[in-house]
Amino acid sequence: MLTKMLHIPTADGQSDAYAAFPDGGGRYPGVLMYADGFGIRPVLREMARELAGHGYYVLVPNFFYRHGPAPVIALPEYIGEEVRSAVFAQLMPLIQAHTAERVLSDAEAYLGFLAAQPEVGAGPVAVTGYCIGGLLAVRTAAAHPGRVAAVAAFHGPVGADGPDTLAKLTAQVHFGHAESDLTPAALSELNQALDAAGVDYTSEIYPGTVHGFTMSDTDAFNPSALQRHWDRLLPLLDRTLANS
């Protein structure tokens, strides 16, 4: 396994990023992985390496780079409930400043960077995201229907932009929702919008979960739900990126 810390030129500067990919010397399908609001840290690097081990070039950008390199704010090794509110108080202004326009401008840079890497195959890519990164993944996939073959989002506000954005998705989709984030009625409404748009998707509430269930450095972590996430994500990527 090879890993790199990178700097990606963007319209507003340079985004630092973490990349992981197999060391076999070949070309691999690209996956753009958006972190949760806490950003690039050991657990995200671990998840990127895990995914790369299945034969992918995984790029994790610091989408808060306008405010500094990752970690943009000081993070404890374990983000427990006793510190979570204080951490989010620092993060919320950064999240609010990360407008849809900034997301799409950066996505163009990230996808262009992936396409230019000698280790990345010439085919379409996938985009994954966690928490706020799930919304970024949806926006990226909707804006680049010819370049993104799969999008997966976990415990993220995927419907925040409304049905018009969902209607632009041509990628195959998996949404894994936290039980604490989405009621069955809200899930039904979201899935009806996906049906109306003709999206090829799966969208489900992971039982017994709270927001952030994939992140092992938080109290929200649910090991069985993390495994369910891999059980959904890996077949999706295998189906859509096999020839990339």
C-alpha cells in the first residue's frame, strides 16, 4: 500500500489531500472520498487505506483548505460527547462558509487531479462521503454525470438540496442513513424523489445507529454498521468501476 500527502491546485489556492492506492504498479479506478466535518485524521486515513486495499486509488481532500491545512482545528484523539459540542462550535462557521459554489469549484479540481494521476485508470470514478461529505458527494455526482459512475453517502444530509439535484444523478447510488437522522416517513419521501428521478439506487436506514456511526473515534461508532457500510460500498464500486 502506498500513501501520499498531496497539494491540489484549485481556483482558490491549494487543497491538501491524502491519497492511498495499491503498490502493484498498475492503474486503478479512482475514488474521491469526502471526510465528515472533522476532516482528515487517523480514522479517515485508515478508511482510505482499507478501501485502497480493494484495488482503488482513494483521494481524501481537505475541503476546508481555505482555512488552513488539515486538521483545520485542534482535534482530540477521541471525539467524545464531552468535547463534541465545543468542536462543532468551531467547525460550524467553516461548514457554513463552504457554499455550493465552492463545493462545485473544488470538485472540478479534485476530479481533474484524479484523472491526471498515472496510477488512475481512464474510466469513470466513484464519490463517497460521510456526514457533510455525503452532501458534497451528491453535489459532485450531480454536477458530473459523465465522470461519476457511483456515489455513496453515509449519515449525510443527502437530500438537503432538494429533488432537483437528485434528478441530475446518473450514477448508481447507495445512501446509508443513521436511525437518528431520518424518520421512516422522511426516508420514504427521499426514496420517492429518487424513484421519480429514475435513479438506480438503494437507500436505507441502518438499524440502531446514530449520526456518525462509521467513525471509530467518536461515541457514535457502531462496528456492525461500519461493516454494513463496507458490505454496501464495495459491491457498488465493483459493479460500476470494474472496467475503469
